[in-house]
Amino acid sequence: MEKFATLEPVKLYSSAASTGARFLSRATGQKPIEPAPLLVGRLPSDLHLLILSHLPVPDVPSYSRCCRETAAFARDEGLWDKRWKALGVDADSTFRKVLDSLERKSNEKTVNSRAAAPPVIPVDDEFGDFTTADIFQPPLEEMGDFVGAFQNMHSESLVPPHSPLPPKDSSRTKYMRAHTLLKPLIRLLSSAPHIVLSDLAGELKSSLYDQAKTLRLLSSFLSPAIQPVRQWDTLFASLRTAMDRFDSSLLAAFDVADGKGDEAGMREAAESSWEVWDVSSGDWEMGKVWTEKREIFYQQGQWPALDNFTSEGQLDFAAMDQFMDVILSSIREHGAQAVRVFPPASQVLILFSDRLAMEVVGEYITILLQHAREISNDIYLKSAAASFREAWKMVDAIFEVAKERKDSDVDQHKAEDVVYRMFETNMDEYLDEEVESVKIAFDIICKGWDQEASDTNAIGADGTRQFITSQNPAMLKRNVLASFTNILLLPVTIVPRTVGAVGGALMTGGTAAVQGIAMLNPQRWVTGVGRSSVARPTAYSKNLSSKDTTFFDDDDDDYSPKVSGAHEKPPGSLTHLDIKSPTPLMDASSVTPSTAGTADGTHQLDLLLSLDVALEIIHADRESLKRVETFAGYPGHYGHRVRDTIEELFILMLQALGDQHVSRGFAKATERMRDYKPGEHSDTANVAPLVQFFELVHIGDTIQSITQVYFDKELAHHIDKTDFLNAVVREKKRFENSLDDSVATGLNAGTEVLMNQVEHIILTLTQAREYYPPEDAPLELAPTKGCQEAIRCLENHCKLLKGSTSKEVLEVFYQEVGLRLIGILQKHIKRQIISLTGGFQVIADLNAYNAFIASLKVSAITTEFAHLRMLGHVYVVEDAKDLAQIVKDVARYGGAYRPEDIYEFIQRRSDWKKIEKIVDKTMYNLSFKEDCTVC
């Protein structure tokens, strides 16, 4: 057995083996072995194809004769498809017509040449086969590259010996035909440059446009992608020179046709010039020359830009309207001619409009803005936005003209880019100044209010509150928000025009908006109280009314001025709204300035916030925002800057409104509330600082609601509201949190002030023997006066807060009031001496307090007061042992009071000394005789 060799496995099926190898390679993680590339000689086949693709056409036959494989490579369809596509015949049907024309002329020439040749007499001579030679179709070898028999080129040069002819629709066949037809024209390029063009013209004998297309086809033929002959680069340089000379002649022909007004001749010359134009040479010369000849580029002095300013330094864009009418007429006249005459791909309409915008409109706007800058920053900002809006009329005119030709290739974006490019030089300065001006405006408004609020006389004469005296503060706020929404719908446009109104008065759009915004103050809706109906002239509104003498027209298409009467209300003004005066809930005398603070009026907290100031800040921001929105469609870098500026404007408004006004006002109010001393005031029903603070809370809540409406109407469509990382969303959340924190801090201080007042009322109005009446005194189970006044004070102030804050904050406030009231009542009871008869008075007071707390509907404190009310029973139990059992019963009070706590309360009984031992013995099982030992 040892002599036999071990059998080796044998591959039975190659397919199975390859499958196993494939699975094995997957299992081992190795890639399957790719088959080796086909080698022709020592080079792979794809390398041979790459070499052939870079060879000039005359070298292809030589390469193909190496072997059968190289001959097959020379017949590869992909090789000739690349050269055929480089000619561009399939992409341009005109090139196909040129080839057909050349083929027709070539055939005619051949026929004529044969007809003109002398007859040949057949003679037997010694030359043999030479007698059959065709002198008109010499073999390819006779002229090197400049072959003569182009009709038979496929059988001699491009097709290897013994190879079948290619199909007629193949790229190889189509290229050979084009090669045969174009190669005779190459001979003409060897002449001098001034002769080449005339020779080509004599050879082609066609129209200018056909000649241009033929030259264009020849330039594609003599390209690096095709290389039809070895000297293709030298021949292409000669061809390029001839094309330039041809273009110059076309330019002269175009000028002649332009002078005659012959648009057909202009169109033929333009289209021919466009075909021979070298794209790498820069702008198209014919389009530039035509544009430069327009007279409007040399008439700028006819429209002085400074005519847009009145003698008072205000804006009046009537002059720019006239100027833009001339510009638009020029676009409609010359632009329409450019669309009709020039090829669509040349974009001469955009070239003309771009130059018109840069050199005429741009220069006009530059002079205008420079003068506006010298007058004031406000005039500059208005001029910038208004100038852009006026220049934007060019977009509609360009697009309208472009529609005259369906294939004009001018869309809306190209038309808009004309104005965008023109105004780019002003964008950086404008956007920076817009932000700075808003900062200054906000600072003026806030400082003006701070100065007015610090004025004792102004504050003392202006102390009527409206939210807290309204029967329905929520309805009043809805009226304010509805009116504010109407204000946001007021026309705020960009282009200013001065209009003489009836009686010579001037109506301003900015002033109308300010007057409308001023009417939003609810104090102006109540007749016969406090303030007059005239708007408070803050620093910002004074600035607007004193400088702005222009009316803003909202219609961008209709630029006709609107005449407003001297007493006519602006459209959408709040004076047109039917807002009824709210019915007072409290007597106005109860919250008059005399009771609202000290004699000098320095503690009127409700004047620390102003709805007017908030509305003026929003109006200043909206006016700037509307100007910036004019540029909202800007593309690219400046588009991002415009969007960032829009967001920054809103952020600055929130910062000014929150940090400089709302938070500061609440901080001052909180500080002043803490200084309030209840004993220094005779009125016990109203805590003046808290009443004023509640009005402040209503104003703050209204400001937050107005800000939300403004955000939803004006800014929400500019940003993604769901993006919590967005700067605007974050700043808005910070503003809301800051307002909530300010209200919470103020409410905490206000609660402390209120409860101090309640404690003061209870202390001062509770008689010395209120709970220890004489034996013969009649028993009245009504709450004491101190209890009644304390509850009235609490009810008044709790009602004032309704509708001014969220339900959650309201519940927290009620809960804090209830907990602090429990502490006050516990301290108050522990200070008294309570008899059995007085115990019933204690229970009556506790029942009254419990009823008030139950009306607040806060379950947590309602339970606590129910336990406190049960505690009053310890003062009406006569038997000491029963009293001790009540004290020991922990479950009786729901675990709110321990026996030790109740023990402290029962010590305030008037008979405590009599029942102390019995209670102690019953509670603690003490026996003094047994347990006490005297050593």
C-alpha cells in the first residue's frame, strides 16, 4: 500500500471551479483576479486606441498597416465619433448645409473639368497601365497632405487595405465625407493673409453668412481634436487671420447698414460676425461698437441728479422719474433693435443695458447719494433705497423688450443682475449705515423716554391707568393688537415725492404712521380722563414730523402723487377704527394720581413703561426693515448680507425694547416697590405700588404680544422659525424670558408688598379684645373689620392681575399669596388671647379667608386653608380632655400640623392656665405626684 501515490483532486468543471474560487475569494476577503488586458505587441489595446486618438489623420493609415489588430483599431467607431462630434455638424444644421453646398460645387467642378478635357485616343504604346490614369483624380501620394482624390480617400488613406467599407450612417463615414469636402479649402490657406480671404470668397461664392459658417467649420476642422493634416496649427493661424479680416469687413458692412437703417443687412452682418468671432479675444467687437454709438451715453448732463432735492434739503424724486423715463425709452428703442438684429447668444441687450446702468444710471445715483450724505444720514438712507427702487424699473423694461424674440435667451435673472451689479458699489456702505441709524434711533427714543419719565411734572400730570380699570383687559389688548395689525398694513414705500395738499399743507407718510401708532395707546380711547388725545411728542416722533415732508406712495407701478386734504385722515389710520371706550371696573378716583404714589408722584410705577415707546421703536425698526427689504432679492454675497442685516435689525429692536426699556422699567418698579411702607399711607384697600405694577405687567404683556405680531407679519418669512439656533429666534426667546423674569421678580416683590399691606391692615384694624370680648357683649358671627378689609385688599389686587400674564404665572402668584397669608394669620392668631366666645369669631374670620382662597381655584392652597380653618375649633372646645384628644389627632389636619404646632395655638386660649395640666396629662400621660421626685 505504501507504493501507491496519493490521489490529487481534479477540476471536473471549469464553471464550478470559477464559482468556487469566487466564493473562496469572498470568504478570504480577496478580490477576484481580473483577466489580463489584450496585448497587441507589447502594449494593451486601450493604449493603442489612446495613441490613435491623438494622432493626426494622415498618420492613421500608416499606423493601421502595422498588423491586422492595429487595422481593426483604426476602424474603431469611437475613434472617428470623437472627431465627427468635434466638427459640430450634428449640433448645427447650418454646417450640414455647408457640406452639402461644398459637395455640390465639387461635383459640378468635376463634371465641368471632364467636359472641358480633350478627347483621348486609345493608342497601344509601351506605357501599358499608365494610359488608364485619371489626371483629374491623381493618387493620394502625389501631393502629400494635400491629396487630390478626396472622393476615394476612404479607399486609400483612411481605410486599411482589404478592409470593408463602413456603413453610410456611421461616424467614420460621415467624417470621411467632411474630410474630403473640407480638405481642398485648406490649400488656399497657404497663400498670403491678404489673398486668403479673396481666394476663399472666390472659391465659396455664397452669402456672407454662408461664408462665415464655412470659416467657422474650417476652424473646427483645423482644431487639436481633429488634426486633419500635420501642419494644422500653422494653417489654423492663417485661417484665424483671414477670419479677423473678414470680421473687419463685416463691421464696415454693419456700419453702412446701420446708417441706412437697414436692419436686414445689420442682422446678416451681425450673425456672420458672431460666427467668426473668437470667444477668447474678449467682448464681441460688433456689439461693443454698436453700443458705444448710442447717443444716450453722452447726454448725462441733461439730467442733474441734484434736482431730486428741494430747497429745504428734502427729497423729491420727480426729477428721477423723468430721468428714468428717458432710460426706459432708450431700452425700449435701442434694446428692441438689439434683440431684432443681433444673435440671441451674443446677449447685446444685456451688454447695452449693463453699460447703460453702469455709466448713466450708476453715475446719476452716485451723485445723488453723495449729496444726500452731505445733508443727513436719514436722507441718505431714504435716497439709497428709493434710488434702487427707481432703477429697478429697468428690469421690467429689459424683460419686456426681450419678449419680442422667443429665442432671445434673456430671462428674469439676467435682467435683474443688471441692476444688482450696478448697485453693488453702494451696498456695503448702505447696509452699515442702516444698522447704525437704527441704533441711534433706538437710543434717542429710549433716552427721550427716560428723560420724560424722570420729569416730576410730566409724571404727576399723567397718571391714569387704563388696563386695570378696564372691565375686560383681554378684550382691550385684542383691540390694541387688531389696531396694531392695521398699522402694519399701512403703506410704507420707498420712493418719496413732495405733494402740495389742499390749503398748502404737506402730508407725510412717516408722520401719518406715527400718528396712527400713537393712537394705539389705550389711554387715548377713554374720554374725559387723564391724557388728551394728542400723541406724545417723543424725540423720535418730533424728528419725523420736523424733517420728513414727503408722502410715500405704496404702488410701485403707479408713481402718480396722491393729494391729501389738510384734515383728511391717512388710509388705515386708527382714527377710523370703531373702538369703544372700556367700561371701568373700579372707580377712577380709587387709582387717581393722588393715591398712586407719594405727593411728588415719584413712585408712579406704571409710568416706567410706555406703549408709545414700544410702538415707536417698532415703527423705527419697520421703516428701516422695509428699506432693507427692497434689496431682499440680491444674489450671492450681498444677498447674505441683506438677510443678515434684516435679522440684525430685529435683534437690535428686541435688545432696545427689552434691555433699554422693558427690563429697565421693571427693575426700577421692583426697586421702588421694596421701598414701600404700608404705615405711611392711609388707604388700606389699595397698595399703590402693586396697582401700578399690575398696570406695568399689562403693558409688558401687550408689548410682548405686539412684538409677536410684528415678528409673524414682517420677519417670519425671512427666517426659519423652527431653527432654534437662528440668531433671531434665540434673541426673541431671550426677550420673552427676560420679560417673564422681570415680571416674576416684580411679582415677588409685589407679593411681599401686598402681604405687608395685608398684615398692616390686620394689625391696625383688629381691636385689642376682638377675640376676647366681654361676657355681656352680643355675639356676631360676621368677620371682623380687619378680616374684611384684608380680603377686600386681596380681592382687588388679584382681579387686577387677571389677563395680564399667563395662567401658570397667575397660579404661582395666587399660591404665593395664599401661603404667605397662612403665615400672617398664624402669627396673628398667636398674638391674640382668645376666649371661648372669641373662638367663634376666629372661626368666622378663618371661614371668610377660606372662602376667598377657594375663589382663586388653586387646589394646593385651598387644602392648606381648609386645614387652617379646622384649627379654629381648638378655641371653642370647653372640655380640656376633649381638647387634648383633638391636639393628638394628627390625621384631623391632614398632616399639615404636628401636635407640637397645635399645642402652641391652644396656649393662646384665655383659660389656658386652668386647663394646662389636664391637657398635658392627657396628651403626654404625665402625673406630677408620681413622676416628680424631689431629692
